[in-house]
Amino acid sequence: MDKAPPADENDLMPPAQTPLPAGYSFRRPTVADAEAVLAVAEAHETAAIGEPDITIDDVLDVMERHDPATDEWVVEHDGDIVAWGYVDDTFGGERARILVTVRPGHDATAGPLLDALVARAAELATASGAGGVDVRASAVHGDTALRDAFQAAGFAVERFYGRMHLDLSGDETAPEPPAGIEVKVFTELPDREEAARVHHRIMDRGLGGQRQYAAADFETWWANITAASSVPLDEWRVAYVDGEPAAVLQTSNVGIAENGGWIRNLVVHPSYRGRGLAQLLLGTAFALFASKGRTWVGLAVDTGDPARAYDIYEKVGMRPKYMIDVMKAHVPSV
């Protein structure tokens, strides 16, 4: 699949439909801007939820996985970065994700920045041969300025996510699996590729058909997993029932800078639901993080998940730290 061609290096203006206010300008970011970008995101999140929920590793991970020369923009004012955004087309196909973060007091830059990113998403859809792309974006519930910018650009609320949180005591121990159930460490399985395929198959069966799941073939999915620096495969687990893979736990290093553990995905094969596998893997994760000295654990969950994952997380003591509005728009190719 061909990627859209990079923008002309001499063209510093994106194809935005809405001009920036006077005194502001676009440019492409570089890795050297990571700290300045982090400061913008921290200010934005502090205003929205009371404290930052992003680290320098998160910013660097984005810049490693995307090409800032094509898929990212920053907005400057008086020489300072005041807004940042990017298009995430990691898995290709007909879905993409957009992030926009703006320093408080510079809200008028959100619309033009969003226009530029939507235009890039349309280019990516064209390059992939798709007739258009479903673009998703998110805003903390209550962040009316950003939500208004998305709605003005044609986005509508699709669903709500809960950012779940649990403080760890440090005394957590892994639960004993019931008879017939084994929990195995991903990196200790004899065939690494087959272990990865097990994770991929269970994700496809467990999440397939859900509106938030962007399916990808195994090779694309695994290439993106191994390319990221924030994936601790030694923490991943597979639960087996009578020798058959039934559920998977995936973590990431999101939150590690704040001494937290992060659950990336927890998926149970539909044929094995109702057997307590989700609670078993959650307890395993809590004990694992506690053994590493982590003081909290977090994850994000669709509150409308048909598997009622939100209820399971509440059952084990997790509570929503804040809610996120997920917005969606269909963008035609160009």
C-alpha cells in the first residue's frame, strides 16, 4: 500500500480551510520540539482534568511512529509552540485518528489545525485507494472549546470512554488460576511468532465487529507493535483453558514516568466469556505492576462495550478518573 507523498519542504502552509489568527503560524515539528510539545499537552490536560496525563515518552513515541514532516503540525505564536496535532494512520485502511492539543488561551488555533489534519487524512485515504476515511478524535468530557472545534468541522460524538484508575497497595498477589486454566508469559512461550498470532487471533475474535476496533492483518499489526518503544512484551500474558488460548493481556509503558502501570488491551475470546478470565488477568496485572514498584494502574474502556468491560473493571475496584468524548467524521478522499 502506497503512502501519500510528503509535503513540499518549502510549503509551510497546510491546506487548511480556516486561516490562523493574526500572529500565529504553522510549521512542521521535529524531535527537538518534544519538550515544548509536552509543555503544551500538559497545560491543556491540566486545564481539562486538573493534572497532566501525558509524558515525554508518550510524545516521543508518537514522533517515532509517525513522520513529523507529513503527519504532524505545530502552531507557533511569538516563537513559542502553542498547539500540536497529528494524524495516526498506523494501520492504514479506512480508519484514522486525529489528536489536537492546544495551550489554554490559544483556542482559536484548534479549528485551522484540525482542518490541516483532516486534509492530511483525506490524502492518506486517496493514497490507500479508499474512497474515504472514518476519522476519530477525542476530547475530555467538559473540554467545550476543543469539542466545539470538532463539531464545527463536522465531527459528532460517537461514544464515551472512561479513563479507569486504581491505586496499588504494593501487597497485591497474583490470583491462583482455577483447575484447567493456565496463565503463560508471552516472552516465555517457545514460538514467539505463534504467541503473537494467538494475541492477534483473540483480539480479532473478541473485538471484531466493535465500532472502536480497527482490524489489521497480522503482519501489519505485529510490525507496528514491535516498532513501538513502549511495549513491554515480558508483561504480556495468555490465558489457556484446557490447553486452548482463551484470553490475552497486553500492557504498555504509558504512565511509567509517573510510576504507573498501563493495560493496553484485555480481550477474552467470545467462547470463553463468563469464566472469570478477565478478573484473573486483571489480578495478574495488578500483582505484576506491584512487584515492579508501580503505585497505580490505568486503562481506557468504552463505556458502551457490549462485553460490559466497564462493569468488570469497576468490580475489581477501578474507578473512572475522567471521561472522554470520542468524536467521528467521515472524510472523503481527494
